[in-house]
Amino acid sequence: VYKLRALSLDRFLSLGTLTLDECDGIDTIPAGGTIKKLCIGGCYGLYTLPTQSSLLKLQLKDCPRLSVVSSMPELDTLEIFKCPKLTAVGFMPKLQTSNIQHCRNLITIDSMHD
């Protein structure tokens, strides 16, 4: 798995949950697909997470280069741990539960509720 460099989520039409662990070659997760739950841990190359329109649950852990988590229109659960370069979290109007820890450079969290 360490050599994985790219994903094409729109090819996985029935995939509900995706877990990526220690995939250092991944620098972004492309928008698209129908994934409902995304868990990413120890992906040291990941620097941005674009909008995932179908995502309901997102967990990010130990992604030291991650700087931006884009808006997620359907997201209801957000967990982010140990992402020291994270500076911005986008708009998440349906968010019900969030837990963000050890993200010392986080500056902007867009309004999470209307």
C-alpha cells in the first residue's frame, strides 16, 4: 500500500467506507464517488482534502502536511487529531459532532451550522 499514489473514487460506485493508513504517496483525495465514511491515518504526504459531497463521517489522524479540509455539505461527524499544519476547515452545515485535537496552527473554522 505504501506505493499508492492516486485514487479515482468515482470508479467505486458501491464503496461506503474507505480507510487509508500509512499511504505516504497520496497527497490529495480527489472529489467524487459515493463514499459515506472516510478514515485517513498516517498519510504523511496528504496536504489537502477537497470537497467530498457524499461524505457523512470523516476521521483524520497523523497527517502532518495536511493544511486544508474543504467544505463538506453532508458531513455530520468530524474527527481530526495530530494535524499540526492544518490551518482551515471549510463549511459543514450538517455537522453534529466534531472533535479536533492537536492542530496547533488551525486558524479558520467556517461556520459549522446555519
